[in-house]
Amino acid sequence: MNFLFGKKPTVNAFAEILEDGRAIGNQEMKKTKYNDFSGKEPLIEILVRVQPDNEPQFEAKMKAGVLLSFLLKAGVRVKVKYEQGTHQHLLLDDENQAIVERNPQLIKK
């Protein structure tokens, strides 16, 4: 197998959301191209502060599906994954229930 075309190793880490994902998701869904949309789930980009175990914290844009945007408020901690050695291609790598359990501020009392 040619190493140039192999999968790049990824890193998993926690990240704190710095922007209001709800507002970004709502703004994205107001676009006219979604009036009669039947494709893949749209992705939005949200600014996060990644807190990896073995390197300093950094800020980057994370991609997440618009359907999860209602959970992505500023201050919420989520799991992300990204390519090792670079701070690009951040993706949300977390489940709804895990996000809610880790962030009690999301539960209305």
C-alpha cells in the first residue's frame, strides 16, 4: 500500500464552543437553497477552543451537522477529532446524549 494515499492518523480531544451554534445553524437554514432540500445534512462551522492532552490549547473552526446545532451553545464542551500534526479539518465527534450529560447547563429546570 502506498503511504501517500493512506488515512491520516486522527487525534480526539475535548473542545469548548466559543460561538452560538444555534444562531449559526438557524442562519444557515434560512438560505433559499434549503427551501426544498433533499441532500446530505448541511454542515456549519463553529469556533471552538480545543484542549488536547499532549499539546497547548488552540482555537479553530469545527464542522458539525446543522441538526446538532441546537446543542452547540457557547461554553458547551464536546469531543472533536482532527488530523494529527495539524489543526485543520476539525469535526464534531460526539453523541447527543453524551453532550447533554457532560453539560448540565443544557437541561432546563
